[in-house]
Amino acid sequence: MRNLLLPRLALRGLYGNRRLYLPFVLATSFMTMVYFIIAAFVWNDSFGQNIPDGDNIRILMGVGYYLMPIVVVPFLVYVYSYLLKGRSRELALYTVLGLERRHIAGVLLIENLICFSLCLLLGVGAGAVLCPLVIDGLLAALHVRVDIAWALSAAPIAATVKVLAAAFLILLLLGVWRVLRTQPASLLHGQQQGEKPLRAKPLLALLGVLCLAGGYSIALTTNVRTFTVHGFFLALLLVILGTYGVFTAGSAQILGRLRKGGRFYADPSRFIIVSGLQHRMRKNAAGLTNICLFSSASLFTLCCSMCVLLGQGDAAAMLGKALAEGQIGLNTANLTMQELIMEFTTLAFLGVFFVLVFLACTALVLHYKQLAEGMEDAGRFGILRAVGLSDEMSASTAKKQLRAVFLLPLGTALVHIAFAAPILGTFMNVLAITDQAVLFSGIALSMLVFCAVYAACYLLTSRAYLRTIA
């Protein structure tokens, strides 16, 4: 019986917290599926044997093969912290009821093994089913009529297992470290606590604005002649640091000034909204910043893919003219027309994979942030209703607060992409896409598509928040 206690607690914990674990398992399975499909392209020798320039397709897919774990693993660690916070009370009760911390670590180990197995089976299974369809789709986009031999092999499965196992090992270590280092009394209150607050200071806000200004300045002055990889990553780092600074300190400073205004206390709805936003921005600015950064990554990747799709015809025409006239100054002069189309299509194809991953990351952070803040705000809205706030005003105030908070990352991401237009133009120039109409059309269309997806995610996740505080 003692040997069965920990597995039973683990199964009950997963089932009892299925509202928390189901989105995590589904999103992780989806990312596992995407990585398995990319690995299947990388490890498939048929591309190099049966498709002209097929080795270059595998090289381009190899970029995603090595880059995707760098993106996904830190994201899973961040999301798992939400899961641990949602289960703080339960883990503390285990300690109160007599379980030692090593037993709780054993429960977490079993839970992680179950989740790992589910994600691996769902991800690899779905990938094995969809991989032939994806290969046929890529061949159709390339206008290549060949039969690519594909069979489920050990190499892509082993690569997927290694990445997923490393991710869940890190998650397990994070959970065990939290249980071993945190006192039961702190765990009991952890579910009602927001993210650790970062004190809003004018100096931090000023540094954030300066970092954003520096990053935007580098982006606006970038062209084909001045572009460097170091400059690109410097601009990226400055924008990330500036976004954290503005969200954590600048927003709190602005809300603090609004609270000092004379009209703040005249309107109860405004009083509640500003107070709630000030409380939330101080405690949860890190989560909003991550939503903004994932949104920016999704938008940037989507813009690149859209511009490549819209501009490959012009690039092909330019290449054809250059080849006909014997010119060699074109960026793609060493390629044939077929090779150019293949590489452009593969880049767009790979971009779609990363757009889907970034969108999944954004949606998952939105979901867990809504749940965490719903648990935190439920008591506050309960007190407001107890002192006379009607249910209608409570719901209306919550919706206005949600719109203000979750439109803020979207608006900031759109501003980031607008300032990144010169860098996007430089990338397109390297690919011989020089038409500005293509660039701005791709950016505008990408913004519309992303706004629609973001709005859908917002509507779906806001329902969980409203149900929690009701």
C-alpha cells in the first residue's frame, strides 16, 4: 500500500488539476509534434537524393532543428512556474498531513513522467501521421513531382526524446527545488500571490525608455550596408530590456499619476479599474512583458514569411533578368531559378512552423495568466461586492480591466514591429526582394492576421478569468 500511495497521489493530483495540466500537455504535445516533423526533414536522406538542391532544404530545416529547443525549453520552464503556483496549497497540505519533502518530490517525479509520456506519445504520434502530408505539401509548394520515401525512423524519434526529456528534467528540478526550499506556510499562501513584484522606480522607467530608444534607433538606421549580426542582436537585447523596464516601472508610474488626479475618486468604476491595473502591473508586469515579446516574435516571423511568399515572384523575375543579361551583382546570382524558388518556399514553410510555435506560446501564457490572476482577484472582487458593488458593475469593471491589460502587450508588439520595418527590409534585400510595396503589404497583412488570432485567444482565455472571479 505504501508503494502505491505516491502514484495514487500523482494521478489524483493530475486529475484534480486537469484544468491546469490539460492546456500544458496539449501545447507541449503540439510543440513536440512540430519538432518531430522538422527532425524528420533533417534526417531524411531522400531530399538530397531525389530533389535538386534538396540538401539546402535540409540545411534550412536544420536551422529550426537547433533553434527550436532554445525557444521552447525556457518557455516551458516559465509556464511550469504557473502550474507550481496553482498547486502551492495542495503541496503544502501534503506536508501538513505528514508527507516528507522527499515524498512530495517523488509525487512530482511521477507526475512529470506521466506528462512526459503523454506529450511524447501525442506529439510523435501526431507527427508520424502528419509528416507525409507535410512533405507532400512542401513538394506541392515547390512544384516538384517526385516520390519521397518516408518511414518512421529512430533518428528523429531519438532527437525528440532527448529534447523533451531535457525539458522535463529541468521542470522536475524546478519543482523539487521549490518544494525543498519553501516553507509550508509560504506554499499555503503561494496560490493567492501574484508574481514577485518589481518595485516601480523612476530610474528604472527612464532606463527602459532609453533602452527602447536605443533599440529603435539601431533599427531605424539599419540598411543593407550598415547591417551586422551584432547590431541586430544588440537592438533585440535593448528592446527586450526596454520592454521589461517600461512594463514594470513606467506603467506603474503612469498609473500612480492617474491615481493622484482629482477625478480618480469621483467615478467608482475608474477607481476600481485604475487600482486594479496598478496592483496588477506591479505584480504581473513580467507576465505581460513575456506576452508582448512572444507576440513580437510571432509577428516578426509572420512578417518574414509573408514577405517571402509575396515577393518571391519579383525576386525570380529579377534573377531571370540578371541571368539573361549576364549580371553577377545580384544577391542570388549563384542560384538557378529553381533553386531560388525552392529556398524561398522552404524559408516560408519553416517560418510557418515557428509562427505556430510562437502563437501557441502566446496563447498558453495568456491562458495561465488569466487563471492565476483570476485566483488572485477573486477575493478582491468578493470584498467589493460585499461593500456594495453590484454584479453588473463587477463584471463590467473586470472586462474593462482585462481589455486594458491585454491590449497593452498587443499595442506594444505592433509598435515594435513598426520600428523593425527597416530590419525586415534589410532581410528582404538580402533575398533580392526590394519592392517596398511587398514589404509594407506583408507587414500590414501579418498585423491583421495576428490581431485576429490574438483577439480570439483573448476572448477564449478571458472567459476563464470571468468564471473564476464570479
